[in-house]
Amino acid sequence: MKYNNIKKAKFISRPNRFIAVIEIQGIQEICHVKNTGRCKELLVPGAEVFIQEAENSNRKTKYDLIAVYKGVRLINIDSQIPNKIFNEWLGEGVLFKNISYLKSEYKYLNSRFDFYLENENKKTLIEVKGVTLEENGVVLFPDAPTERGLKHIKHLCQAVADGYEAYIVFIVQMQDVLYFEPNRSTHSAFAEALVRAEEAGVKIIALDCVVYPDDIKVNNRLEVKLFGV
């Protein structure tokens, strides 16, 4: 997934979850943050960031914050990108062969899932989650309690009972990490629900990404460690 009009900048502060103050070429600007998560370990004063200059001159903010360096690791924090690059990866036929029907934003029960597809007489629901939190080489989700995530897990378990295949796909928006695990210390109920989902037949996979300032794409599958309830 290529970005246009990418520029290097320095992160200054984040007055609220929607905007950041950045410095570009010695001038401070207000920048839209394309991730409403906390990202507190990433967006620290002085961090090197990459921003996208908007083509729409009527926007309130001129830039979008796309990626940030944490040490030597570049992490994409665009929360809109995981679905897009997963969709691209689906087209490569790695996970599913002979897809005959694909729909995004598919409603099942009272949840809306990222993808629904049909292939080889199977019906599959897929929920995609972006991962930006890394600690000592281990990537974790979520970075804050997520009741929406719990509802998705519950309904995917029901989907399996109703005869669907179901997947939760964690798109890790960085590379060179060790493995994925649920963030039990932040939301133990989510971690426990994920274990029960796997036991119920929901398939849980994690994919890391190759990340550049102006590009991101799915790379390889990561090991998933759930560690039991």
C-alpha cells in the first residue's frame, strides 16, 4: 500500500487523541493522528515521524500522521491501513484459494465484520485488528480495554457454531518482532476470550508487515502465543 506526499517531521505533543503538534522544516503544524489509540510509548516528544500532506486544501489539518520510529523500528500507526493491506494480501491467494465472493463491512448478528468471503463451498467471516504495541520484541493487542473486541469474539464463536469459518487476523504494523500475544495485563477478559475462541474453532493468525515511510505490505505469519486461561 503506497502513500503519496510523505514527509519527515518531529513529534512535539498530542493535545488530544485526534491531533498532534509536529515540527516540519522548523515550523510547528497541527497534524491529524490516524489512530485514536493511546500510542503513548510511540508518540513521545522528539520522535521522528512521517506525515502525509493532504491533497485537499480545504481540510482543517494539512497533514496526517502515518508512521513513527521507536528506536530503530519504524511502526505504521495508520488505523485505516490494516484492512487495506489485508485485502491486498487476500488477492495473492495465500490464505484462501478461488474466492468467488468478497464483501467488506459485513453484518452478522449485531456486529459488523471487516470481511465476508465465499470460496470452495465455505463461508468465512474475518475480523482484522491492527497492532502497534511492542514490548521487548513481543507484539500485543489491545493497548486499551476493548468491549467492541469482546463482542466480535463472542459473535465469531457463534458464527462457527452456525457453520461458518471464522478468523481473527492481527495485522502487526511493523517487522522484526518475535511473536504475538494478547495483552493480558491491559485487558485480561479479551485474552481469555481469545483462548476460548480458539478452542471453539475460531482461527487466530498474526501477520507482520514490511514498513517504509511511504509503503506498507503484509510480510509473514507470526507465531501466536495465547498461554491459556
